[in-house]
Amino acid sequence: MLTRKQCPKCRGNIYLSNDYYGKYEQCLQCGYTSDLEVINEQKKPALKTKEKSAAI
């Protein structure tokens, strides 16, 4: 993903990417690189409920 004019060093274009070590952003013009914090969102398992229908 490319963001425009967001580099804190030269105001160049930032490219967002990830690798083995995590997510990072890198400027295409000057090469500025910064690691990004990852928010760990764990999904809660859905509770399965079985409704028994009453047979008449």
C-alpha cells in the first residue's frame, strides 16, 4: 500500500509492507524505514448453541 507525502524525513511517498519480522513503512524517495506496532486482535471463538425444537 502506498501513502502519499507522509515521510517524516523528506515528505516523500511511504510504502507499507511486512516481512518475517513484522510490519514496517519505507520511504521510496529517501529510504527512511520505521517499524509499525501491530495490534494483536484475537478473535473469540463463536459459541455454538443447539436449539432443540419441541415436537408436538
